[in-house]
Amino acid sequence: MESKIDWNSLALNALVQYNVSVVQLVFLGHSENVTFRVDTRNNQNFATSGEYDEQALFLVRIHYPIAEFRDRIWQQHEVIKSELMWLTALHQDTNLVVPYPLQNLSGTFITSVAIDDTSTTLNCTLLNWVNGSPLNSEPTPTQARRVGKLMAQLHQHASLWELPSGFTRPKYDWEQLHTSLMKLRSLVDTGTISVTDFPVLENVVQRINNVMTALEKTRTNWGLIHADLNENNYIFNAGEAQPIDFSCCGFSYYLCDIAHTLLHLFPENRRSFLSGYQSVRQLPDEYQSILEAFFLGATINNFAFLASQPNEHNYLLETVPYVTKRLCSKYLQSEAFLFES
């Protein structure tokens, strides 16, 4: 369906249902959503609300993922609405700068737009623009520490926030991890993953299941997580880390969220991140062994995402053996690896 859609026209049709005067629509990319930056004509678009008087930039999202295997649950109205409810709560309850949603002329957060005058519709949302700059290189230890502090603030809010009635977001649990493993099984037949490496991944997933089974779900260790706080989804403004793109947010262990971000940091920066996190929230005494399990879980989930993209198969051909030999083997032998170069 994607190749037949004029995303620019679809975004403009959605924006007609908001009180904005569009000067320019700038395509940003297509991943979990199709996204555009919206440049507005003046600073009076939201004259009825002083909160928006000085806004000139917005973000419009068309909720249609680029990955074909992506479960359609992410496009469901209630699932999108729940993400926006958390963003609204973060905006209202904390000092964090987040991309909170704006209502359309009907007073709702989600706008349904028909594709080329057909009966098929897609959901669209409009969020405020968060100013800041992405990192073009590995963060410094200070920046890593501030990202850790940011994640802890998100977790702190999630652990205290009373979920609204009907709140629905997917879970990142063992069942989801097992689904990722099954996506990798097909690459054994093509030779992308060897018949010796796949059983290692199977053993790791089973051990992660044991870890998750032993962890009681409490408000202290389980709740809403960002789930994708990597270098593409946080920016810096005046030295402070700010989160963007909550489209993958869901329920999981807070340590799973941490592990996903550590996956994107050099080993020397992982301690800085955890130091920043613990300046806000304490971690359990045995956190390293649990983090290493979830770190490998995040790795397998990432492999499954890449498996759906044929142009990434050469990368998997090279990387999977490295991970099984350097990381999985240590994990299965109960050897620590998280802070090793």
C-alpha cells in the first residue's frame, strides 16, 4: 500500500482538521510512523490557548510503520490514544520537555484521514515540536549520565502514575521475545544464521525466560517504558537530554528499557548512564546480571527487526556469530560482559 500513497497530501489533509496555517511541510522520515515537521505561518495559530501562542513548529505523524511484519496493534486507535495520554501526563506532571499532543478541531487527539478518497483510513496525530540537537557521535560520559537521569525520570513518573481507564499498550515480555526468536529461525534456512548459532540464541532466550519468571512484577520494577531511547530518540538542548518519539512505548521491566539504551552505548559510557539513572532511582543489588539478560534480549529483538529487511542480512551474517561467541557464550557460562570493551 505504501508505494501508492501520497504521504505529503495525506499529511496536509490531516492538518486541515487542526487550527494551523501551514507554510511548509518538511518530510522527516518513515519508520514506526511517517513524520513531517510542520512550519506554521505565525504565532497566533492557537489564539484560544496562551499555551500555544509562541509555537511555530509542530510534528505531524501518520501512523503507518515501514516494517511489514510490524503488528497492526500499533495502529489501533486505543493504542495510539494511550501513548498520547502518557505524553500529556508527562507534560502536565513533570518538568520534562516532551512532544505532547494537540487536539484537532473536534477536540480529539487522533485524526482519521481517508487515502485517496477511498474507504481506507489512517490515523494521524499532531504534536508540539521539541527543540534540540541530535548527537552526531557517541555521547560523552556527561551526556550519557544525563540520558540515564532522563530515563529514570520517565520511570519514576510511570511508577507513580495511575493509568487511565482503557489504557492499552503492548508488552515487551518473554512472549514477545520468543516471537522475535521465531522470526530469526527463517534465516537459518537461508544460511544467514548458522545451524550452530541459532541454538545458542535459543538457549539464551530460555534463560531470559527464567529470569523474567523469577522477577515479580511490581510498581517498582515493571511499568510503562519508552522502549526505544537510543541516539535517534533523544536530543540535547542547553546540555539537557530530552526524549522524543514515544511510538514504541509499552509495558515491561524498567531494566529492559535500560538494557535497550545500553545496547547503543560504548561499554565505558554504560557506567555513566547507570550513575545518572541512580541519581534519581535506585537499582536492585543484582541489577548487572539481570541487565545482561535483558541486554541480550534487546539484541535479539533488534536482530528480528533487521531480519525483515533483506539489505541488512549481510550485517546479520557478520554480527550474529560475534554476538553468540563474544556475549552469549559468556552469559551462558555466567561470566559478566556488560562493562567489557
